[in-house]
Amino acid sequence: MTPEDASNDPAPPAGGPSTAMGTPSSRGVEVLRVEAAAIARVADHLADPERARAFDRAVLTVLKCAGQVVVTGMGKAGLVGQKVSATLASTGTPSFFLHPAEALHGDLGRVRSGDVVLALSNSGETSEVNHVMAAVKKLGVQVIGVTGGPESTLGQHSDVLLDIGRVDEACPMKLAPTASTTVMLALGDALAMAILEERGFGPRDYARFHPAGSLGRRLLRVDEVMRQGDALPLVPSGITVADALIQTRKTKGRPGASLVVDENGALAGIFTDGDLRRLLEGGSFERLNQPIDDFMARTPKVLSPDDLAVDAHRLLRENRIDMAPVVDAARRPVGLIDVQDLIEVGI
């Protein structure tokens, strides 16, 4: 083809190359609408009293589970099952995914009598899944089935049936799993979130399972990052500055402050490296033999062990200080927060 020939070719439409059903973007919009409508339809179905009772039974079955929730499914439903299992595990419900084909070749031994099986199959007639169901039923394991075929083999095996109804696929041929797997995923999320709420699973619980994530770091408590025990630089009220320095320098981690406590163990003040520099600015070392009480800050900013580490960082930043005592309800020091410790954990 010559350049002249090419120049005579018609320009592609503004929305991209055309297809038999319009532009790719119009097909994309149609798929999204079909899948959104399928989810909305299942949500409406869940308002039906019988389906609502089944959903409630599924939640209660998982809450009563003494073992783990074993999620299984074949093909695309299996991929959805892996995500549902991961969501359950990350929100307080022990769970693992069991590939049905592998289960039939030995991995069935992972299932215990106290477990609950959550099985996903749109048709309810996936042979590998149903062979697993027949085996786990012999173990006395309860089965929660997610299927569009309530009268199917999976439906018959299920102790609790979550019926997604007939779902028309978004595929132009109405064959490739699209809307059906989207519905399964959404229903799995709904189940996991309902279980989470019933458990009273909160942000701090979530953080325990996500220690490396940004959310986990934001939800760390002060008592999880503070210096405590033999790393806590406590000195008694009345001690000389020199003796306090000697005692503090022996403390694990060489903190840059001394926490001064009264005869009842309550916080009386804090003496920092900055206070020491200011004390020595006049060049007089005689002050080192004076009581630390004469130079300490008597009303330092303090934190509670239950405060969030991000709030501790904000307090240090806003007050332009490097550290703050952590006290209990009786104002007894139980820890020390240092800005460097917060930086180390990514806050």
C-alpha cells in the first residue's frame, strides 16, 4: 500500500475502532450496566424474607464455626472463592481456599469436622465441586452453597443455600462467566462484612492483620511502639542532675530524657537533652549537683497507652518536641514515645 492509498482510508470513529455492537467503550458501558443490574437484582432478592433468613443462617453458621471456613469453587468461581476466602481471613474469620480438583487428590485431608465449607458454582452442577461436597458431607461438615441453581446437586448438598437466581452473563455470547462471578464476589463481600459486624471486628483488629499496610500503621497504638520496661528512664524526684544523667545513660536504648517521679510513682516532670543544653549554656557545671526538680518541665505533654501512634506523632510535631511520657490513669509513667521510634515504624 502506498502512502497515497493509506491517506484515502477512512478515519476511525472518535470513540475508537468500531465493532458489530458499536464502539469498544459502548460495549464496556453495557457490560458495567449489566453487571451492576445483576448485583442490584440480587440485593433486591435478599430483601425477600426467605432469602434473608438463609443469609442470616449463613452468617450464624460461620460465627459458630469452631474451625475454618473452607472456600471452594472451580474455574472463574474458584478465582472468586480465593478472593472471598482472603477477605474472610483478613477480617477475623479463619479461612483457606481449597481447589476442588486438588481436594479429590489428597487435599481433602485439610478439612476437619469443625469446619464450614462455602462452595461456589453458578450452575450448581460443577462435577469437581459436587464430588467434594459428597465427601465433606460424610465428615459431618456443614455446607453453605452459593449458586443460581437451587434445585441443583450443590443446592441439594447445601445446609444453607444462598440463591443468586438466574444471572444473564454480560458476554455477547451469554457464555463467559461475567455477571455471575461479579454477583458471587459481591455476595461474598456482603457475607464477610455482615460477619465482621456481628463479631464486633473493629479498626484495631483490622490493623493486627495488616501490620505492613498504611492503614495498619495508622491504627497502631502508642503502647505498641513506646519504650517501656527496662527502656523506661525513671529517676526519683530530688535526685541531682548529674546522678539522673548517669542513671538515664545506663537505660536501654540511651533515651534522650529522664522521667522524674514522685514518692507515689506519679510523673512529676521530664528532663530532656534540650534542658541539659540550656542548663549548661552559661558554662557553669555546678548546676549539675542541684536537684533535677529545679530544671525539669513540670507540666509536659503526655499520652495514654491507648492513644493512636499517629496522634502521638501529631502531638510531638505541633508542640515541636521530640518525646513525650506515656502515663496510666494514675499518671504513673508506663512508657516514653520518641519521634525516632515513630519514624522507624513508618509514621
